[in-house]
Amino acid sequence: MAVLQGATGVITRGWFEFNNADSGGGLQADGTVRADGPEFTRNHARRFGGAIDHDFGDSVFKRTTVTGDTAGLDGGAVDIDLGTIEFVDSKIRNNTSAGTRGGGIYNNCGSVTLGHSTVRGNASTVAPGGVFTLNQFTVIRSTIASRCGSSMTERAGHTMPAPRRPGPGRDAVPVLKDAAPARHPVPAQGRPHNSFG
């Protein structure tokens, strides 16, 4: 399914299963999406976003389940390039990125909110398997855990700011207060990022 730029797609329940695409195996979102209760299962993208590739728009996914999806590059379940996307009461589990990062969620330049949701059991070739973000990522009462046993549980809600460049007395990767990410891999080519699980 594709939602074109400037359009709005409304999804109530529904199943996205066994789909294949270059990016966005189940859904290519270039516009705005309002989804309640869909399930994305065993979809595949040759490049980005095994289940969902979100390029533009402001989208909300409520009570959404994303399981068993795969991507050849980043974002085994979800790849976000631009715009805002919010997951509420959702489960993103057991997805795989055969490329480098973000078996669950890969956020390039978008703004992501994860509210009362779980990202668990996702894997990628290079850590982290759960979430890899280069931009704004807000976690509210959600759990992020990888297959490797590393985990982060955010109880009070916290916003990850956009990464900042290293400088005197500053870390390249901000750390969540009271809920530190499990790992801080060294960024490729010195590019700062935040990663979980």
C-alpha cells in the first residue's frame, strides 16, 4: 500500500502480510497515515523499512503490531526519513535488518514518539537491534530490548534530543537519565547517533 505525498491514508484494523517492495514492504508512507489496529507480518523490503517506510507527513499508529518483517538495509520493521511518526500502545517485535542498524526502528531525519509501546526481540547485523536514531526520539513509558539481552525501560518518559557533535566536556551520544541505553557503539565515520537495544 502507498500513501502519496499530500494524501491521507486511514487504516482501521487490517492485515499487511507477505508483501515485498523496494522500500516499505507493507506500507510506503509519503503522506499522512492514521492507523488503528493494523498488523504487519512477514513483509520484506529490499532496502528500507520491512513493514513501513515513512518518508513525509505526520502519522499516528495506534494499537499496531509489527512482527517478523525484514529489510535488506536499515529498519527491519520501520524506517523513518522525514516527518513525524507516533506509535501508541503498539508492539514492534522480532523484526530483522540484514543491513547495518535498526532491526526494529531506524530514524534518519524524522521525529519519533514511542508511547506505551514495546520494541523487543529485533535484530540487525550491527548493533543495535532495537532502535537506531539520528534525530528526535521520544520514549514514554515504553520498553526497548534486543535479542542479545540488552535492554532499556523508560518509566517516566524522556526525549532524546538530536545528537550533538563531540566537543570539550561533551559526549557524542546523550544518555537518558535514569534509563541509560544498553550500548553506545562508535558512530560510523564519526557521525553522532543514539542507539538502544
